[in-house]
Amino acid sequence: MMITNIEIVPGKRITKHMGLVQGSSVRAKHVGRDIMAGLKNIFGGELKGYTELLQDSREEAVKRMVAQAEAVGANAVLNVRFSTSSIAAGAAELFAYGTAVTLEDM
Amino acid sequence: MIDLGVFLTLLALGYGFGRYAELKHYKSIIQREKELNILPAIAARTPPMISKACDCNLVTGNVVISVDYFKRFISVLRNIVGGRITSYETLIDRARREAILRMKQQAHEMGAKQVFNIKFETASIYKGKRQQVGSVEVLAYGTAIIPSQGG
């Protein structure tokens, strides 16, 4: 499965379009991390716990997107985009979407 | 009186640690940017049409950076008179450059030669008691072009 955010892959040809595939993941942070974040808000610096949390959720979203693409029989997802939105206090939605296609060597 | 003492202590702690963290971070950013200069990150949407087949892979880099107490206090003052909030500008600058570096590092480990179609996504993920921006998340992503093993 090839995942890229460019529209034309060099050396390959699109033989079939399968339409949009998407995956999302909603995560909340746990209290321990909130307390650490509160401290960091005084001293400044990177919030490593949050960085990892968001990275994990994004990987989860991509995984779901890939599962959907595999279900429709695609072998690549082109033009992938990410989007983040906070839907409630302390929870965030990470969203990934792209176009599922079948690629063939030229 | 105690409140004022706590406030001043927090301000001093924020100033001291925040400044130290920022200087250290900038030093490491500049050093790593030099090391990863061999790997250009390009904002062009499509790579040049090369006949050789190559592999593409999505690479991402993200970072969450928090502002310190002193900077937040300065920005509150700035809100009264208006104008540039330099303390937040350096925060965002640090976050963006760090995100690009992490993305490049990931591409470098895959053996990529270039990264195309860089996109940024910025979100404020934590809000303080008075709905101020506490920290920002920056995500940088792009497509790493890896020359095929066979060719």
C-alpha cells in the first residue's frame, strides 16, 4: 500500500479511481499528562506526552484510512490530507483522507 | 501579599527556564538543520517527471510546544496596547522548524533524496483558565521520494 500526498506518482499510471477514503480517531488526554502540561505551562518547552499522543492517534487514523482503501481493492492512496479539530474540552479529533486508486507500472 | 509573591516567583521561574529552554532549543535546531541540509524539502505539488521509477512514502513530523508563564504575561500586556507579540512568534517559529526537522529525519531514515509537497497544520490544543492559547501543535507532512533499489 502506497500512501503519498502528491497527485501523480513518477513512473506509475493510475488505472482506476475508487473515490475518497477516510479515517478518523478521537482521543482524550489522561489526567497525569494534564498535570504535567500545567507545569510545563509555567516553564515552557515541549509537551512530549501530547506529541506522542497526537502522533499515535494520527497513525491510528491513517491505519483506518488504509483499511478502507484495502476494502475497496485499491493499492495506493494519493493526495492524503490531515485535519485536526477539537470537538470538546480535552478531546481532539484527528482526521486523514485521500483518494484511493489502483496504480500500475508504466 | 502572598499572592503577589507567588505571581512574581512564577514570573521569574517562567523567564529563567523559558529563556534557557528557548536558547537550547534554537541551538539544537540550527545544528540539526545544518546536518539535514542534504535533504531538500520542497513545496512543489508534483515532483519533476523522471523516467526512473521510485518509491513514495508519506512522512510526518509533529511537535507540541508550550509557552511559559512570563511570555503569557507579556502577551496579556500586549493585548492592551496591540502590536506584534514577539514572544509568540518565536514559539511558533520553533514549533514549525522542529516539525520540519522531525519530518526530514524520518525521510532520511528511509533513505529519501527529497521531500515533496510539504503541508502544515497548526492547532492550539490547550486552553488556559482564561481561554488563552497555552500550547500549539504543528504538524508538517510531505512525500518522501526514495530511489528504487533496482534502478
